[in-house]
Amino acid sequence: MERGRLLLISLILFVILSQPLFAEKSSVTPLDLQKAEAASKIKDPVAATKAYLDSVPLERREKTKAYAHGGYILGIVQFLFLSAVLLLILSSGLSGRFRNFAQRVTKKTSLQTAIYWVQFFAVITLIQFPLDVYSSYYREKKYDLLTQSFPHWLSDQAIGFVLGVFLGAVLLMALYAVLRKTPRTWWLWGSLVMIVFLVITIAIAPVFIMPLFNKFTPIKNDELRESILKMAHEHGIHADEVYEMDASKRTDRISAFVNGMLGTTRIVMFDNTLKRCTPQEIQMILGHEMGHFVLNHVWKGVAYFSVLIIFGFLFVRWAFDKYLRSRPHLGIESVADPAGLPLFWFLLGIFLFITSPITNTFSRTQELQADNFGLDASHQPDAAATTFLKLGEYRELDPTPTVELLFFDHPSGQTRILNAMKWKAAHSGLAEKE
């Protein structure tokens, strides 16, 4: 145990001391503007798409591809590692000891569940910490995609941990109350608890959760603000302010979003988007994000995940009992026993991992629909193309169809640019806005 602590401390010190090295910025130009301008004059969609892709320097594309390919492998490694940790906690009896401790502390079953969760989540977080340091700090620094220092990164992790403890305890107290009261139909009522929790989380996130990590202030450019709100009101989005998020304290990435529900809708732009994008690109980006809202993608997403959760819980019901019958020595009474949470999590994780290509396809379909909405709203296909190239700084621009199917929750840059160029060819009579 002492050796493990020394290794963890050594890793933290290594990352801190290596900060100046990782902070060096790449000198590779992300986009050749002259080539992009030449691409905008090409009428054939396929040729124009190739020309836009070629406007990204080869060195930059190779670096992005290396980052993306490493990410595919890392995602699988993280899934396998977490699965192994969950099974270890279960088979070693540690989960049972967490439950027994909670039972000694209080006789109230709901509080027992919460106390169990605090222990379990703390151990999971600690075991995964070195991998988290590598995946979300070291690796991001290596590829110039993270701007924050290690202490600030660590502060984010601490806030996330506290949030995970609180929200996880609330969810599990409700879920396990249902599991205890409905032993035969728990999969149905448990699914309902998860769905309600999902909707509440989406609703409160813009107002209560995201401000814990970022500062949101009204954008200072009144002209831009009015043009964005005008576009929003024209499409039935009831927002009275456009917010700027200080994303640059963590990354140089560009993005924006229109999120929330049940009266908490917010239009938000990364400060990087305001700094790095042209007015035409901003129009396209906001048109895309508003498309998600107008096309009811949030509610459609809730509906999709509701179905996914129901089938996932049915899979858990079938596999959970089967697993326990062959391992009575674990001392887990039923699915309503909190000590079975590692098995519950492991089985649900397998189901979600196997169905991830379906989920990614659903997401890519929505993203392409939002692209088309943004093109119809902004009439900026060439600005869309350059935006997708900028997003390609951290996404592989031209993956194989199999890679895109398995790993991409957004269409690839090549797919999105070709779609924009086809829109441009189909609407050649519409002059782009200046």
C-alpha cells in the first residue's frame, strides 16, 4: 500500500515538473487560408472537398491522426481497465465490506446506499487516477490541446469528484429504493428513475453544474449579440441573452451550444470561437447548434437513451442473477443489495459498449441534420467547411468508414465538408452572406 502511494506521488510530481515542456506550442499552421480560398471557388463537390482537406498541412493532419488513433485505443483500454477494477472490487469481497460498514453506521437503508457509494466511488476514483492523469492531462498537453496547469486540472477533478459523490448518492438512493420495493419489475421502474434523473440533470446543468467549472458572461459585442438573438427568435428559441464561456482557460478548441430544457435554455459560445472564427463561421456554428434545439434533438436523445436504458436493464436482470447463481460465495443477496453495484455497473457497461456503434450512428445522424439546418439558416457552406477543418485539429478528418462507424459520434470532417459542398451546389442561386 505504501509503495502504491509513493508511485502515485511520484507520478504527480513528474507531471508538475514536466509542465514547461508540455506547455510548448506547436508551430504547425492549422489551415492554409489561401488554399481554402481556392477551394471555395471549385464547383464540383468532391473536388472542392479534397481541396479543402488539402488546405490542412500534412504535418498537422498526421499529428491529428496520431492523436485520434491513440484515442481509439485509449477508449478501449479505459473500458477494459474499469471492467477489471469493478470485477476485482466484487470478487475480492471489498464491495461486501463497503456494504457491511454502511450497515454498521446506520440502520436506514437509504443512507446505507449513500455511504456505500461514497466508499466505492472514492476507491474507483483513486485507482483510475493515474490513467486519468495520462488521458486527460498528459496526453492533451502533449498534443497542445490543453492550456490549463496541473493544479487547475486537479481542481477540476476535485470539483467533479464532489459532484459525482453527491449526484451519485442521490441517484442510487432512488434507484435502490425501487430495486427493493419491486423485485420482479425493478428493470422497468429502475429505468424510469434513470430517465427522470437524466432529464433533471439536463435541465439543471446550464444553471447549476456548468458554472462550477466555467464562468459565463454576456458577450460584449452588442451587434453580434443582437444578430444571434434575432436568429434564435426567428426559429422559436426563447432566449434573452448570449453567453460567453471562458473555455480558453482549458483549451484552444472552438465550440458553442444551445442547451437546457424546461425553461433553462442557454445560448453559449466558447470565447475561443469568438477569437478564432470569422462572422460567417459563427453564423454557421450557431445555426448548427440552434438546429439541435429546433429539431428537438435533446428530447429525441432522451427518448433514444430511454429505450437503451430499458434494454440495458433487461440485459442486467438476465445476466446478474445468472452470475450470482454460479458464485454464491460473494454473499450478494440480490440485485437490490448495494454490494452488487460493481456487477450491475460492469454488465451495464458491457451492454453500452456493445451498442456504442448504434449510439454513435444515432448521434452522427443528428449532427448531420443540425449541419443541414445551419446551412439553411446561414447560407454559409464555405464557412462550414473551414469550421469543420478547425474542428479537425482534434478529430481525424478522413477516417475509414469502419473507424467512423465504430468511434465517431460526429460525422468526420470529410463527410461534413462534402455535405456542405453538395448543399452549395444544390443552392447555387443563393449568394452567401458577407
